[in-house]
Amino acid sequence: MQKVIKVGMADLQVVEEPHILTTLGLGSCVGIALYDKQKKIAGLAHIMLPSSTQIKNNSNLAKFADTAIDLLIKEMVKRGASTARLKAKITGGAQMFSFGNNGGDLMKIGYRNVIATKEILELYKIDILAEDTGGNHGRTIEFYSETGDLLVKTIGFGLKTI
Amino acid sequence: MPTMTFTIEDLNNLHLDVLREIGNIGSGNAASALAKMINKRIDMDVPIVQILAFEDVAAILGGEEMVVAGIYFEVEGDITGNIMFLLDIASSKILTSILMGREDGSEELDEMDRSALQEVGNILSGSYISSLSALTGLKIKLSVPSLCIDMAGAILSVPAIQFSQTSDKIVLIETLLKEGSNQVKGNFFLIPDSKSFDKLLQSLGVYS
């Protein structure tokens, strides 16, 4: 039976066909979806911050782009995926609030999360097939292990599959 | 005095009592500010003060995908950080209807409503901050408000990210305001930077 597995904030999960991964209400965080098409293995990480190296409180590996991607790949390889076959789709990284000209670092965190995610994926030589990032709205995503499709739902900004 | 850094996990009952008191006075001020604004009687329940893990916050608001209105401020002065005033969409509509003198609270929010909501968020948050300021003697200033109406999870990701750098817990003051049969539930989140958190508790005289 097809199951829908929820990925919380600072969390990551891996499923095999036919299961679905979902994360609800993604804001400035980034959802990193990795897929091995041949084995139909899907992994999804919901990261909050760009880097584990800039912060003391870093025991939760799924919280940071660098450590989460590393762990996600390891977990997928454990299930039989191959790093060389992995492709990525990324979403989120919105700026929910704006404060005129000076936003400060916190306000740009969504953008920084996206940049960091891309840099780390590049290090692992994982291509990004599609992205729906930035903007100022939230996203709920569903990641299908059968097809590698990523469904993005929003409030007032429609619905799309990337 | 120990030199250890204070984290939100170390909050004891005494701290909670003080925060509750701030919530109480702040909510009282907020209710009278609102009453003045709409020229109607506003009643208030005793606020509930909670320390929560972030994953539980969205659940309180009805789930990550529930549409809510968040009004976000930067805090400057003796302490720095952010505060957020959060209303579920039903409360937002009731509140704007009261402000705009409409009977029905079911209409979609237009630009005027959004601006009114931002303003009322401003007044209510200012009430909490002035009670905090009065009790601590700290100078606290608020930035202009920024409003976002979207999924609770997405809106909460902003304070969650900020808090995640020190802890995974937040302080929530939940206030129920009543005007006649209308009920407006306001959720006030206090998000001081880690250094400011120490300062805040020290100023309250409950640093142990």
C-alpha cells in the first residue's frame, strides 16, 4: 500500500516505490529532493540553515544544507541508490517577510539556504533538474518515488509539478 | 554568578511566572488599546504562556498548512530579536470586520483589511513590548510591522530558523480577546536573540 511519509522541519526521509514523501508549509527552509530513477528511491530533506560550521548547536544533521545532503545521500546509498545516478529538485527558500531596504541576514536566510544547497549539490556533482525557489510565499510539496515528480502547492500561487 | 549561557530549556517555573505576568499585563494593555480603537468593550481571558517546541506550534494553530496572518517585527534597543503576532484567518477576518464596522466576518481580506491588520498588530505588539519594557526597565523599540498571510508552517519557519540557532523552543503568549460574541485569538511570540535572553531574565531579577 502506498504510504505518505511526512518530513518535518530539520528532518529527512528516504522511501522506495511506491511511497510518497511530503513536507508541509515550507517557508524560508529548503526542501531538497533527491531521486535515483533506476532504483526508484526518493529522498527528501527539509533544511533550515545553510551551514553546520557557523553554529554551535549543530547536533541535528538534518537541519543544515551541508550535513543534511551528506546524510541523505548516505541513507539513499544504504537503500541501494547510487550517488552517480542521483538527480535533485529543490524548492522553498522564500522570503516571507520584508522590512523595506534593510532586511538583515535573517531576512535573506531563504536565499542563503538556496545558494548553499546548490553549492553542496555541485560538490557532490548532483544535477538540479528543476527548482521552484524564492518568492514570498509558502509551499507544500509532495515527492513521488514512482516518477520523481515533485508537486508544489501554494496559497494563491497555484499548483505545479516540477 | 555562573558564566554559563542561559538557554530557553533552563527556564524554570519562576521564569514562566514572570513571563506569564508580562503576558497578562501586555494582553491587558493590548485589550484596552483595541477597545479604545474600536470604541467597544473588549474582554480578555487570562493568557496562556507556554514554552513550545517548534513542531508543536503549527499544530496549535491548526496544522502547517492552515492559513494564518503573521505580523513580524524586529526588536531593537537594550535587547534585540524579533516578535511575531499571529492570528488565524478567522480571527483576522473578525478583527478587520470589527475595525471596518462590517457585520459579516466572512469576506476575503482586501488591501485595506491587510493594512488595518498590520496596524492593529502594531498596536497590540506595542502593548506587549511596553509592558515588557516597564517591568524590566529595558529600552525596547519595534521596527515597522511586516505582514504575511500564508501557511502557518511557512510563516513560522522565519522565527523557527532564527531560534534554531540557539534552541528549538519558543515562548508563546496566547491571548483570547472577546468583543460581544466575537472571539479573537492572538498568539504572541517572543523571540529574543540568545544574548538578549540572558539580559531579559537578568532584568527581571530571576536569573538563577
